[in-house]
Amino acid sequence: MSAVTGSDASAVLAVTLHPLQRAGAWAVVELAGRGGAAQVTPADIDAVAGRLTADVCAAATAAKEDAAYDWWKVLFALYPNSKATHSKRSRERRLLEPDIAALFVPDQVGEGARTWPCTFCSRPTGTVWTKSALPLFDTNKALNTLPPGVAGWPVCRGCRVAIWALPYGAWVTAGSVTAMSCDEEAAERRFVSRNVLRARRILQAGFGSQPTGARPEREAVAALWQVAGQVPRAATLWHFKNDNQEPLLRVTRTRRAASQFLARVQGNEPLRRAWKLLARELTRFDGKGRRITDGQGEAAGLLFEAEDGQGRTLLMQLYRLLLLPRERAWALEERAVLTRLAFDYAREVLGVSVAAYPQPVAELLADWIEHGSGSPRGRLAEYRSVALSDYKLGQLLVRAQFRLALDGRPVAAGPQEWEPLITQRPRAWEQRMLLAAAVVQLLQERGVPIGERPEGDDREAAGLEDDSDEQLFSPYDDDQEVM
């Protein structure tokens, strides 16, 4: 991952394909006030290195009750054995500063000096670093990863500065860091720019200055939407920590069609209402009414899929909202827009063929729930318990077909229509979730008593009275100047 992009190979700073170096390099560009990596000069590197040294020393020598100590927690999550974070570090700035400044001294690459290609950008360098100064390299499960006789990883000056500028260009917490890479370079730079501003605030006022429950996905989605728009672009988030216990890396990414989907949601009133409903449902408050979870950030996080397949997805979250019991039943308008959001996401992002969706199967299940023996609520609960299982759903469909036929009622669909839903085939699971959403939508349209309608005006209850020009995918309002 050492390919150089976005800069001249002869420049003092390279932007490589390594996600950590890349985020740090863009942070250097931002801190230097330049338009690109090729414009960064040796004097800019000197200035940024001086800024890093000052901030590191301030954090490393701060008392635990000081706001600056929060930045030390960030440094410890990345460089736990460095001279800035080691438990035996000097607490006197005049003694610590020379050690920190030495991390960023120019390379000695003159005649006769021994050099190696930089690990990140392949430029010649005479400096080698061990994992004490590099985030996320060795783990406790892989000992002696360096070849015999090699003292460390060669890292040129530009990349050394970039690696320590990483926390400025990434979303940081007290124990982890999240960097973003994207097909759209401008989106990466916007994400970094916002995080540099955020880092300045944390340096001044600590994490207490940040919105409660904030998530990096909200900033990533804002960057993706505002920069990419209708152009298909994928974004990847690299969430990691490098503490002394065990380094952790979790990678999540959006699909390329996500940027188009976001633009579609913003420009379509029903979908915009649905997204606001989703965000409202995902917002959490403590017992004193203080927000502890940001719903917009949680909703944005649903667009990112983990490499290991673990975690929530947008379609699953909508399925849970539409089918699982909740304190307040959905109004018909609310359910309609949420169902549409699920169908549009499945079609636009996941590539599910909604045009070939077996609507008669939804009518069959709705007929059985409405007219079968017992209460409609009981039959809906029975259906909900098997809705995502191919085998159990098939059993239920057979029983529903026989029940309606024995009662002399028309049967809307037979095995030919429901066969794609109960076999193991690509996207059948997503189709079953869409089927469930359509069934409940039909029941509510028919007035089947499966839940109480909320009191008051539907738009007011749903919180849909906002201006239609509102931008859903804007980040937090934190653009004020930081001195």
C-alpha cells in the first residue's frame, strides 16, 4: 500500500494508499494551509513538525484534570510506548521537547549515508522506526515480524510527520481513532478538514467540548453527500486502536451506490421524512432528558457494512422498526414512508429486484392475518416469528393457503409466487424483510386492528413539520472559528 497518489514523487510529502499515512498526509496539507500535497514545502514540514511537537509536549506534561490531558489519551491510543506516552516520560517540558522534536528531524541521505526505501512512499531514508512510534504494526500474536538484523521500518521525514499528524485528520476518541478513505479525494479532504477543526477544540477544551453521542459516520456521510452527490462513490472507515493490550482494526464501508442513495433521499420529500423518522427513533436520552445518542449519526452508521458481516444494516433496522412491538404504533403515513425507504434502499444500493417483487405473496399473508381464526394481532405475531426463516416461512405460507381455501376465500398466491422467497438464493433474505414490511403496510391500509393509531395530527406526531429544504446529511454546527 505504498503507491503515491495525488502528489509529485519529488515533493517533500507523499499521499500514499496506506489509509493511516494518507489521513495524516491530508492533515499535514490542511495544517500547512496548502491546496495539495505537491504544494507542501520543507518550510511547511518544519512548521507542522513544530506544531506537533508543541501539542504533544503540552498533552504529555498536562495534569490529569487539565483539558489538554484528553489529547494525551488520544496519543496513548496510537503510540502507547512512545516517549510522549510512556509512564516513565519526563513531566518537564524542557526535558521532553528535544526527544519529541527528534522524531521529525530531516533525513540524512547524503553521500555515504545508508538508506532504505520508505515503508510508505518508497523515498530513500536513513531513519528507521519501531512500533513505539508507529500505530497498528505488531501485535502480541505475531512476534519477531521484522527480518533478522533489521532495526525497524524505514520512514522518511514527510511520512513521519504524517503519521503523527494522523490524529488531527482522523475522528478521535479517548481510546480509538477512525480514518476515512474514499474513491472521491475531495470527500477525504473534507472529512480531514472537519477533524482538524475538531482536534483543535479537543486540544483546547477536551472531549467535554464535543456533542454527546457523536459518531464519525455522520461526518463521513456528510462528506460523501456534499462532495460526491449523484456520482457513485464508496467510503471506507478504518476504526482502530493500538494500546498495550492488543491492537484492534475494524473496517466498515459503504457501497458505491450509497452516495446516489443519499442524494435521492435528500431530494425526495417522502424519503426525507422517513430518514428523519429513523433518526428520531435512534436518538436516545438519559433519565434527565439529555441526549446520549445522536440519531443522525446512528442512521449514518447503518450505511456502513463491516468486513466480517457483523453489525446492523439499514434494511434490518427498518425491518425491526416496522415489525417489532413499540410503545407508539406507527401512523399510516409514517409506515408508508419508512416502507418506501426500505424498498428504495434495497433497489438502489443492494441491487434487489423490486420490480419483480411478488406482491401477491404479501396479499396472501395479509388475507390470512385479517381473516384467519383467532386475533389478527396473534397471527401477526406468529408471522413475525418466522418472517426471516426460509423453511418456517414456507410452512406458514402452506398453512395460510389451505386456511383461506377451506374458508372459501380467494388465494392471492401459490407456490409459484412464493418459491423465490423460501429458497436459499442471493438476496432472498432481503426479499423476506421487504415482504414483511409490505404485509404490515397492507394490514394498516385495510384498517386491520394490529395496533393503536397515535393521537394527534400525523405530521406533528412524526415530527415532519420541518422545512423541506433542510439538509439531512449536514454535520454538527461547529464551524465557528477556533483560535
